[in-house]
Amino acid sequence: MWELVKAGGWLMLPLVLCSIFTVAITLERFIRLKKSLILPKNLLLNSNQSIETVIQKLQQDQALKNSTLGRIFAAGFQSKQHNEQFARAQMESTASQEIGYLEKNINFLGTLSAVAPLLGLLGTVLGIIESFLVIDLGNNSNPTMMIPGISKALITTAAGMFIAIPALFAYRYFQRLVQEYIAELEQQSTLFHAALFYQNLTDEEQDMRKAG
């Protein structure tokens, strides 16, 4: 492997860096984007689980509170004493911040998938140029003198494609995954906000809302 890197010339250095970043970001996103860390089943509002149960679990389990959905729910619940517009704004603000965390480094992964083949193509062009320069400037026209340049061109091209293909797959996968998470987070946030302010209100709360 090291011999191939050496044969590919100086352009192999940025290609190796691209491969390291691709692997590191892919592993980090796989770990960070586990569904249990984003949308824990114990916090999902549905016909089998009321908002009271969700709030109780949120208060008792720190791991649930530290999840993406938990932080959004906590922002709304902590703003319950204010009006519903304020609570919605707090939830939306928290959601925007959380979505930023979910999308972290994914665009960079897409950039790597685009840059790697371009670096490989640059290596191809430089390798071919080097091959013809050797023939033009050499004392003879032995075609075998072109082999190192052609070899460099092929190695950099292959390396660029080898990095770009998995990087592109990972980019598309994470992009789709985050979009699915965002859609479900929005749905759950809407249900939580509605349940928090429009369902199971005490008489005192109803009077306060009417007075407001």
C-alpha cells in the first residue's frame, strides 16, 4: 500500500487526507445519528402513551432528557408557565440548534465526495504531462520512459474514485436519514405542544388562558 502511495506522487497526500476525513466523519455520524439518541421510543407520543407519561419519564431519566427529542420537549415544558407562542418559539429555537447538530459535517462529506475525483483527475493530467515531457526532453524516444508518469496517472485516478464512491453513498444516506429524523421531530414537537396547551388542562389553567 505504501508503495502505491509513493508511486502516486504528491497528490496522494491530499487524497489520503480525504480518505481519513471520510472514514472519521462516517464513523462519527453513525454513532451520533443512532435513533435511540435522537428519537427514543420512550418519549414518542402516541395512542399508547400520554403526555403525562412522557413528562414523567423526561424528569426521571437523564438519558432521555439529553436526547434530541428530550431537549426539544424540555424546552417546551419549561416554558409552560408562559403563553403558547413563547413555548413554541422556545421549542423551535431548540429544534433549529438540534438540527444543526444532526447535519454537522454531512455537507463536508459531500464536498469530499466531489473533491476526491477531481484530485484524481488532476493527478491523471499531471501524470500524462510528465510522461510526454520525459519523451520530449529525453535523449531518446524509448516509450518505456512514459511508464512512471502513466502509472502515477492511473494510481491517482483509482484513489480518487475509491474515496469518492463510498463518500457519496455515506453522504446520501446520512442526508436522507437526517431528513427523516427532522420530519418525525417536527411531528412529535407539534403533538407535544398541542397536548401541553390544549389537552388535559385544569380549570385554573383554562381560566388563565381565557383571561389572557
